[in-house]
Amino acid sequence: MKATFILAHDMARANAARAVQAAPDGYMVQISEPTKKREQEEKYHAMIGDIAKQCEFMGGKLDADDWKRLLVDMFAKVMRDLGTPLHHDGRVIPSLDYERVVQLGIQTRDFWVREAADFIEYLYAFGAEKGVRWSEPSGRMAA
């Protein structure tokens, strides 16, 4: 059995408490912030696509996947510098042959709603600095 309760009102809290009371020994309970919304994911992927089409890095174009890795890495650094690191912050380690560095741990699929909203705002700021024209109106959907 697996159940998810969004603690949005008293009834949901009561249902969650009942489920905890009825759960067999050995079951576990986890309470966490909600993970990102699908519409947030669609928005930041569209924004990254716009950046990939319009921006260059080191004198050349990069595809959206490469831009995503660079932008997520920089976003994670900015959040660390602000004293609010991502809940699943990454790290850089040497490659197995010690000839390169590899970024581990940061995945947008693990973003909480708040982190996805902050990432979208970061992309707006990055795009403004680089003169990116967004392919959709900026009706900011931060949360």
C-alpha cells in the first residue's frame, strides 16, 4: 500500500493521521515539501530552449541539454552563495581517470516546488542579462 496526502486542509491531515494509525508495523512515513509541478517543468524547459537558440557559450552554440546542465549548475552555486542550498545539492569530483571533472547530484526532477520557482526566476534574470526574447509571454508562473 502506498498513499500520498497533500496537507492542504484539516480533512487531508485527518486522513493522513488515520492512515498512519492503521499502517502495519515497519511501514514508514515521510513528510516533505511537494515536488515541482509539471507546468513548472514545461516552463523552464521552454526557457532553456529559448536560451539555447539565442545564446552562445565560449564562442559557440550549445544544445538545450548542455545549457540545462550549465544553468542548473550555476543556479545551484547562486543558491549556495545565498545561504539557501538546494535540498539535494550536487558536488564536483574527478573522473575515474582523473582527466576531467564530473558534476554529480543535481537533478531538476528532484526540485521542490519552491526550488523550481526559484530556478524559473533565475532563468528570467539570466535571460534578461543576455537579451533573450522569450517565446511565450512572461506571465510569471513562479509557484
